[in-house]
Amino acid sequence: MLAERVLDSGAPHTVVDSTAAVELKLREVSADRTGGAGKGTVPRKHAAPIEVSVGAVRLHVADPWVIDLSQAGIRHVDGLLGADLFERYVVRIDPVQETLAILEPTTFRRSSGAAVPLTLGSGRLYVDMTLTVGGGISEVRRMRIDTGSGDAASDNLVRKSPERRKVVQGVGLGESFVDYSGVFESVRIGPYTIRRCWGPSNDHPAVGMELLRRFTMTFDVPRRTLYLRANRHLNDPVPAPPATP
């Protein structure tokens, strides 16, 4: 079956949409609940192992998660390719060319670009970043890399920003809610600094595609390295979110 999936490093596991799972006749093994960007939890099923093909690459998924993605706030897709793909292969994303390369770690050689240390924990990828708000308040945060998010950087430090507003947050799995978004005077990742960066508060700090789209990214998770090569969008302004009425 041809299927359209989102490449979502923020998902700790590959997910099959519940409608696609019915069409594929996946065998249910167990059921429970899980959380997402929003508040609360949503139903989740565990299916028998499957093989997922991306071009010529095959990924064995020992424990496919089945979740109704129709309420996730994204256009309809048949599933999410999660962190398990990044764990198995070297993954290169070029947002400008809109290309994805999946490479064997055993034959991969060092990529061009700045090498940034990468951490893997509980099926999630992390990178240390320096966040600064007004008044010279600066903190180093371990940020979850979430290619499924449209945010730039999100962290509760933004509550201390002198320029902030209340906005709708938590669009994704779970219920949305209203909380503060504000301006980071700067966000630093590796050798690169993004200035005047709007971002939401977040109990679980994360970096999303509004910032990551400024780079060609090569994820070498087996060697715990992220390579970043800046593209023409590096200095694009980060847009402010619409204020909540």
C-alpha cells in the first residue's frame, strides 16, 4: 500500500493512523493510552510487527503504534515515521530541495557542516541550545528535536521575556490550551545564532522546523552527531504567532 507519512523525530516511535491500520488489516496486540503536544491522553493500540519501505530502504517496526491522527491538527496522513528510523539509519533532510536521504551508517562518512553533539534518550533526540531573553537572562537547555513541529524553539524561559502574548498551544495529539508565547532575544544551536525568535512556553523544551528549516540536517544518531549546514533562510525573521482574542 502506498502511504503518505510525516517524518517526525519528535515521535519516539513509528505510528500508523487508525484508518490506514484498518485498510492494512494490522493485527492488534494490546491497547493503552499515550500523550502528545496537547493536554491529556489519547487511545493507542499496539500492532503486530510490520515492515515499512521508504524508497529502497526498509525499516522493521517491532511494535507499531496505531493512533487516530485525524485530530492531530495536521492534514491527513497515513502515519508518522518516528525516531526509530533515525536510530537505524543516517538521515539527511534538505528543506530547500525538499529531499530526504536515508543512508547506511556503516558506509556513511562525515558530512559537511557544523558537527553538533546529539543525545538519544527514550526514543527522542536532543541537542543542547543556549536561549536568551530580555535582561540578559540566558540558559542552556537540552532541547528535543521535533521535525513534526512548526515551532522555532519552545521553553518556559520565554515566560520571563518582556515581550510575550497568550496564544493557543498544544496543537497535536490531546487537547489544545492557551499559554504564553514570547520572544527569545537569541537562540544558539552549534555555531549558529537566530535572533529575535518567537516561541511558546513548554515544560518539555523542543526545537522545531521553523528553526530547523534554515539548515540541511544530517542526523548521524549511531555516532551521536547532528551536522548542520546553513541555507539561504538562516536569517529569515521568525514570525510572531497570532494573539488569542
